Amino acid sequence: MSPVVRRGWIIGGIAAVAVIVVVVIVLLVVRPAAAPGPGASPTTTLTPSAASTPSASPTDGGAAEVLPEFPPAPLDEPVSAPSGLSASIVSIESVDGEAVGAGDVGGPAIRVTVRLTNGSTTPLDTALTVVNGYSGADREPAGTLVKPGGKPFSGTVGPGESQDAVFLFTIPEDARGDVTITVDYAAGQPAFVFQGDASTGF
């Protein structure tokens, strides 16, 4: 075969291959993508915010916890816990409360002397003891003062011992017909509750 004829065959073969390649490319571009099978499900990609945002807790924004209490007792009646600890109000006096610290508001107040008696076999640490005063059936919290004559509990009360402390609550005279005093003596234990008419004192 002459060189001219051979060259013609080569050129023709290259041209044919080029045509085939172009046809294949066109078919691949034009051919639609295959649809997912009947059992396939779409995949969702989570965004960082959606994947990391915690759901709200059922207690978020709920009401404040209600602490346990013993049933109310009259203001002048001592009460005892099953552990042997007892509390009593020794006296209630009407005084003119003095403002001595930042935020204090002086004025008519009651001065309440509270006694804790330890009838148990273990010392009572008074560091966690809290005494609060309220007025009215809805227990409006009373302001607190330290003068004249205020004295908090301190240290421990040993078995068989008693300790007195004095607290001042700013309750107007016309609001003393229904006064509540609570004595929370230890975490997790019911508070002692005293309720009654404190208008005349004792």
C-alpha cells in the first residue's frame, strides 16, 4: 500500500474516533439523572445551630420550689420536731426600728426573740438557721433590721442546750393582726411556723 493511501486511512480512523467521542459526550450530558429507587430516603444535613441547640427543660421558667413546713402553731406555743429539736417565741415587742445599713428602712417594727432547744443527741449548727417574718394571709415578706437589740444565732447548740436570738421585722401596727414567723433551722428539714395576732405582743 502506498504511503498516501496509508495516510488517508489513518486520518479517516482518527476522524471516526473523534466523532464517536463527541457522540458519547453529548449522550452523557443530555441523559437525565437517574431517579432514586423506591426504597431510598432523602438525606438531611443538619446545620450547626440545629444540631447543637438543646431542647428546653420541663422545669425552665417554672415556679420556685416550695420548702416543707410544719403546720402553723400559735405565736406563744412551743413546737418540736421528731428529731427532738424544739423552737419557741419567747417574746414579741413593738419597737422603732433603726436604719443602720445600706437599703435599711427604719420605722415601726416588731422585735421577736426566738429560742431553739436541742433535745436531740447531736449538736445543731446554727449557721444555716434562718428566721423570717411575714404579714397577712398571703404572707407579705417583712423587711428586716438589726437595731435596736438584734442578735442572730451563732455557733452550735449542743444536746440539752438552748440558745436565744433576736430578730426585727418592719411590720406596720395596722398589719400585725396576722403575723407569721418561720424558723428554718436546717437544710432539707421542715421549717417551724408560728402564726397569730402580734398586735399586742407578749
